[in-house]
Amino acid sequence: MTSDPEIEILLATYNGERFLREQIDSIFAQDFQNIRVLARDDGSTDGTIEILNEYAARFPDRFELMPPSKATGSPKCNFLRLMKASTANRICFADQDDIWLPDKLSATKRAMDILEFQWGESIPLLVFTDLRVVDDKLTVIHESFWAHMGINPGRLDRLAEPLVQGSVTGCTAMLNRRLLELALPMPEEATMHDRWIGLLVSGMGKFNFVRVPTVLYRQHDGNVLGIGEVPQARSLLQRFLHPRVACRQFIFAAHSHFVQWKYSQEQAAAFVRLHAAELPQDKLAVVLAYLKCGTSRSRWVRIATFVRYGFYCQGILPNLFSLFHLWNLKVDAHEAA
């Protein structure tokens, strides 16, 4: 095995035999080759393990499969096991069903080289890129994931944004060793490994991004996590031509948003619990303001804080849902800020 690969690629799998070979082949077809793939399976019942063992035998110096262990039951925890086992100074995440474009690693490496030249290796550093959204046959659905979702990657340093929603897609990310160490231990409240890493970088690190897509982000009926949709007022209002369908969709979108808001509040509380001492005071103030949106007994304070700090989501309806939620939120006395 290569003793000191420049980049280690963490591949998490679960029942991924359908697309796994294409993904691994695209990794080994990169124009940057000083890599090692570290894979972990989370209890697959299909042919995934056989495929992983095949590549481990074909590339003994560049592909390692972690020994079998108890299934974690989630992509986040699967990646967490891989992160704990990682040893390289630069780390990337790989999903089992995507395809990497040939210059993905070289493009992100160049951006990381610039970051390290500017800030040094002791600072938590992150590089991430855009994606091209495709279907199971690789037909393009959206040329730019960022454009489709309304993501402005340069706003990651505005902490209000990653507190509310994720803008870093893990399968595009490259992080340095300092960021990996900072991300461990990852609290149970972290919604996903990439959202937690984005939050850490926004609060305490530096980042760079590549505007062009480097990954074919495959959407199919077996996705554990997909791209979702950004509900827009116009598209939902059009569906009122079919009132029952529109009503169900509206209720589902509102409920999903309220659940995500709750999870993001819990993640923010864990962020303060673990890293308050390391956060700059202005960043800490933003996180505490976000928590006040969920703990103040005054609906006017909750609304005013939300607006003042700009805890906005992408799309009109999600923000209306947020305001409605904050207005009607019931806060117990022992939880009040």
C-alpha cells in the first residue's frame, strides 16, 4: 500500500452494486494519481462487498477496505468511521453512485494549494465545487447544482447561512488534516458530516471553491439523500389547479421545513457546546442569535433576530414557513433565553 498518499478518498457504501464500479473507475481515472481509496461498507446485502474486495485485490497499494464491523445505519456515521480511520493530510469524500470528472482531484488540489500557501496547514481549510445533476442514465437534469439550488458558494463565510442550510456537498469536498481533526468528535446533533464541516469552516477556518462542476451527481430511485427541491411560490401556486395535491404538498413542505429547523437548532447548540471557546466573538454572537430564535419567549424578539441576522433559506416559501414557525413557537420557561 502507498505509505503516504497525498490525497485519501473516503468511500462509504451500502447496497451500492448498481453504480459502484462506475464510481470507483472514475476515481482511478483521475488525472492526479497519488491517491488511496479507503472504503467502508455499512452492512450491504447485495454484491457491494464482492465489488470492493475485487478492487482491493486489483489495487492493493491504492485501495483498502476496512474490516467488517457493526452497521451504523446512516451515511453520516459511516463517513464518521472512515474519518476516524483516515491518516492522510488531505481527504475527500466519495458517494457510491456518482461519477467524478477526470480533473476533479487536480482542480480541487490546485485550490487547496492556494489556501495552504495563504494560510498554512495549521488553519482548518476546505475546498468544494459545483456539481452537474444527472439521472440514472447520466442524462443531464441540471447543468449546475448551485444554480438550481440558488447556492452562492462565496457566502459560506457568512455564518448565518450554514447555520440554516448546507451549501457544501460532501462528495465535492477536499479538507486538510486540521479540519478533519476539528470535525472529530462529531456530535450526534450534526445533521450530516458535510453540513458539520461547512459550519466549522465558516466559524473557524478558510475555504476556496471551484465554480465548474467536477462530479456527475446521480439522482435515482435508490438515493438515500437526493437534491430535493427548493419550493417556490409560483410553482406551488400553479398546482392549485389541483387543490388536493397542492394542499398535501404544501403541508408536507411546511412540516419538512419545521423539522429541519429543529435539527439545525440542535446542531447549533452542539456547535456552541463544543467550540464556543474557539469561535471569534462576532461569530459566536451569530450562533447565539440563531439559538435565541428558538428560545426567546417573545415572538417579536424571535422575528426581529431572524431578520436582523438574515437567517434566510433559499426560496420564498421556506422563509415564510420560518416566520410562521417563529411567530407561533411555544417556548417553555426553562428553555427561554
